[in-house]
Amino acid sequence: MKASKMFLSTLREVPSEAEIPSHILLLRAGMIKKLVSGVYAFMPLGFRSLRKIEEIVRQEMDAAGAQEVLMSALQPAELWQESGRWYAYGPEMWRLKDRNAREFCLGPTHEEIFTDVVRQQVSSYRQLPLNLYQIQTKYRDEARPRFGLIRSREFIMKDAYSFDRDEAGLDDSYKAMYAAYEKVFDRCGLKYRAVEADSGAIGGNNSHEFCALSDVGEEEIVYCEHCSMAATAERAAFKDEPGAAVEELPLEKKHTPGTKTIEAVAEYLGLEQKQTMKALLLQAFDPEDPDAKIRYIACFIRGDRQLNMTKLVNALGLPEYAVQFADEAAMAGETGCVGGFTGPIGLHDCTIVADTELVNTKNLCAGACEADHHYINVNYGRDYKADIVTDIKLLQAGDTCPVCGAPVKSARGIEVGQVFKLGTKYSVPMNLCYSDENQQEHPVLMGCYGIGVTRTLAAVVEQNHDDNGIIWPMSIAPYHAVITVINPKDEVQMSLAGSIFARLEAAGLEVVVDEREERPGVKFKDADLLGFPIRITVGKKAADGIVEYKLRRGGDNTDMTADQAADAAIELYNKEK
Ligand code: ATP
Ligand code: MG
């Protein structure tokens, strides 16, 4: 490919809307272009890398026995109503109507569609197991599209769905997909961790996320270096600190003027934060009946803990979008809560959720539901009861590992994939059944498996760049090498570049010849920004058959004969492709 013919425009400036390196560099390199917030187009170089990731995904899915299909993005509402998700999915779903007012959505995911297709065709155990996948465009009207391809509103996902007759089969399908994911992300050159993930209302140990490690990742991961525990923070179980075996002291109200925070009240009363309890006031609407009365929820956790919203919404059986922090003034009128001084005693007409740890911890300090007052020696059972008692706290760095008890560590990651045992979540409501050897009917067990293809591209750039630009891994580089011709008017240089190009191309490398009428500095800068793994520079020494060989990831700019440079490039390519 000649650089002079390439549809390419690189930017020197950092685009103002981009905050993180992958977003900045993909825009600056002209690999993607923004249309509107969260919607991007791929230009030739970006599209080449994207197709390479897709090809890796395709090869590994095929090798794992999955069959490729392509479903429509446009999906009828009826299927989502059948599964019960038309409301539950919430405002992230792009909904639309046709000219006859029939409702549709642009698919944010495809469980319903695959369940529907498979139930039309599968009826016997002989047709199972089955695994179907597609690489297709998804739509989600994200509340906060950001970071370019990492959280966009239109993106490409690989989604696979497995269909099995029993748990053992589902387990095999899940393991096969898990192993295929490891191969995909290894081949893309990502540093990642597979961690246990939340599986929503289904519960159990049914899901893993693959997280590319990165400080800009939105996913918090907690892991233990002493055992194999690794989970998203939202999923991680918590091992409660056992409460001290002390006597319950008499409840006492204290005047605590102006102490609206845990820090302030603990200091005022000379307590440790863990001797207090924290109130979090929330409100929820009914997703199936948004006009119904708002439901208020008061959650209590130990003063030094953080609320885990995922655990809370799972316990409430509500989708996360239906729950938000309460309008405290409105809530006060209905429930008796008092901003900064809310405790479980004196609250009414709301759902009280208490963290398990509070039940075993004696003599805590809590708000008195009265301005400038707290209670001390509050005890569960004697002084208050909750509607729900469950673990609703976040496991954080330094907390005790729920498996082995060592202090856990935390890291941030970009979720690039997730595998999920669905069981009968869709097959039962949508009536996807098979009959066994004895003509007995059973629901099919399903799994679903997603990879964010466009997000993976960004995650690779996030992990592989320096101040000058992208450093593509060989496997997904848009081109493997660039031959930079210092003076394209010099026929000796052009002809040497041509012969190197021919050798590399014959060996399977994809090569750009940069023969633009630009200053060498511009060409070097662009080559660094675009991130081709290998650069061969053909300049003055071409007359003696000498070129310079340099790797984008670092190392010296080395003089070599043209043949040596081609040999080195071919060898590296074969090792890393
Ligand atoms: P997140 O928690 O980041 O919103 P998710 O868990 O909702 O993602 P899934 O439904 O598991 O996403 O989708 C499968 C994969 O699709 C994710 O692992 C991720 O790689 C990718 N993905 C999801 N949402 C987006 C998005 N808005 N932009 C780009 N990729 C996405
Ligand atoms: Mg996910």
C-alpha cells in the first residue's frame, strides 16, 4: 500500500472530547471518526485492526465448535415481552415504532432472538448441544457514553449462545467458551484477568468477566494473592467481621449538633467509625408501572463500609436503573428520615435493608431520626428490625478475603468479555424445550458469551502505547511494517524500497510504503502515531544497499543490508503474527 494513496488524516492536536490515551490516539491516528457522542465510524486503518480482532474471535469460536450466523439488529418487542425484559431492560434500550405503531428495539443483546430461532428448529435431544454466534452491531443508549470505543452507543459485539440438555452439558459449553476467550485475548496481546462476576437475580457461581487491566477501567476487581479468589468488587462476597461478644447496653439518645457525617459523629462521640452505622436513602419506581407510588428504601451498613449497589438491587429484585438516591425532603415527609441523622429507629413506611454485619455487632451508634441527635447502643432485634437482612457491602482493598482470610488487593479493568450460565432463564418463559430418549420434555439449558470487539480494540491501544502513539501487537496491527522512503524522488531509494516490499509481501506481511512528499520528520511521527510494529527506513545509504531497521516497541535504529532487514522483519512477523 502506498501511503500517498491512503485515505488517512492524522491530527497533531489532542481532540478536546477525548480523555484517555486509547480514545485520543485512535482519533489522532485517524483510525476512527466521531459522528455524535458514542457513535464512531472506522477509517481504513482502524477497520483493518478491527477485522483482525474479528478474525481471531471467529477462528477461536469455530475451533470451539460454535457456528456463525448473523441476526438482525431490529428486534420486535413481542419477544422481549415474552421473556419479561421489555421493561426490565430500561432506558438503555433504543426503542422505536414502525409506521403501523408496532414496537421494536435495536438489539442491545440477542438472548430472545436466539431463543426464538432455536425453539423453531430444535425439539429433540439429538439436536443438542448447539452453540451459535454472531459478530454484529449492538445498540445501547448508555447514560454516559465515554472513552470512545470503550463505552459507545453503537458497538460491535461477538455474542454466542449455547444450548444443552443438562447441567453437565452446560458446564462443558461454558468451559469451552471460557478457554476460547483466553485464547482470543492472549492472541490480541491483552493483559487481562478472568474474574467471578455478578449474575444478577440468577445468583450462584455462574459468570466470569474478562477484564483488561488498566487504570482507566471502569470495573473494580478485587483479588487475593494467597488464594485464587478474584471477582469484580460488585460481585465479591464479604466475610463479616465477627461481632465482639459483649453485653447489650441500654439505648441512649445523645445530642450531637451538626454531626451529619459518619466522620463527624464518630469524632464527636469519641467512637471508631466501625462502631457506627451509616444510612443510605434510596427510592425506586416500579419498572412495569412507572406511575405507581415511589417506594422508599433505607439501607444500613457499618459506618466504615461502602454500599454495594449491585448486591442491593439483586436483593430488592429490581433493575439498577429503577433505583436512585432519594429525594430526601420528599422522603422525610413520608418516612420520618432526617437528613444526616437517619437511623433505623423511628423510620416508617419504607423498606429497611440491613447489612448482615449489623446483626452481629452490638451497641452501634445510629441517627435518631431527629435533627442533631443520635442513639448509642443500638442493637438489632431489640431496638429495630429490617425487612431484608443481607450482605450489601463492597469488598475493598485491605478487607479480608472471603475465601482464605488474607487482605485482598484491588485493581481496575476494562470489561472486554463476559461468559454467563443462563440456565433456564429464557428457555422457560419462552418455551424452548427438547424431548429426551423417553419422550419426556425438558427446558433447554442456555449460556451466553459476549466479547466487546470494538472495546477490545480500544483496550489493546490502552495497554500498548507511548507518548508518540500506538504500539500495535503484530497480531492485530493494521499493517505489519512501514517502509519509509526519505527521498521518494531518488530512484535508487524507491527501487530498494520496492524490492524490500516485494520480499515482505511474498512472506505474507502487510506493508505500507511511505513515499509521500513530506519531510522525514513528518513521516516518522506518523509512523510512530500509527504504530506499525516494524519500520524500515530507506535513505541516503540506499546506494550501498543499507537501510535502517527499527521496532516500534523500542530498541535501536540499526543499519542493515536490505536483505538482513527483510529477513529480520519476516522472522519477527512469523514469531508474533
Ligand atoms: P458494562 O458493564 O461495561 O456496561 P455489560 O456487562 O453491560 O458492560 P454485556 O452485556 O456483558 O456488557 O456485553 C458483552 C460485552 O460487550 C461486554 O463485555 C463489553 O466488552 C461489550 N460492551 C458492553 N457495553 C458496551 C458499550 N457501551 N460499548 C462498547 N462495548 C460494550
Ligand atoms: Mg458484562
